[in-house]
Amino acid sequence: MCSAEPVNCFPMLVNILSNTFLRLFNSTARIRVWSNPFYSIQSPEVRSDFFFICLGYMLILAAGLPPQFAVSSMEDYKVKSMH
């Protein structure tokens, strides 16, 4: 019914259980479950925009994070704290 990977098998298990419960209660309805676990971007323009947004975020993070360590070390030096 499904491969051994949990990403694929869990939706299949939910589908089997829910349809079994519906049959127990004499219902004619059925529940369909499908899985699309990985978000895919089809348009190259969207992919390019997404890349540059992530790149910009990483550059801002890389520029802003090291001063935080320096400020922390200076505060420790001022109060003469030991590690």
C-alpha cells in the first residue's frame, strides 16, 4: 500500500482508519487523504526571488550576530565575571 517511509505511510494509515470507522457507522461517504510533503516551486522567477530573500536574511544575520558576542564579553569584563 505504501513505502516504508513515515512521510508516505502516515497519510495512508489515516485514510485506512478513517474509512474503516465510516464503514462501522454505516456511512456511504469516503475520506481521501493525499500527501505532498515537499513544497515545490515551479516558476524560476519565484525560486530566484526566494533565494535572494534568504540570502539577504543570512547576510543581515551574519552581520548582526558577532557584535552581540563582543558586547556580551565586554559586559562580563566590566563586572569582572568568571566563566
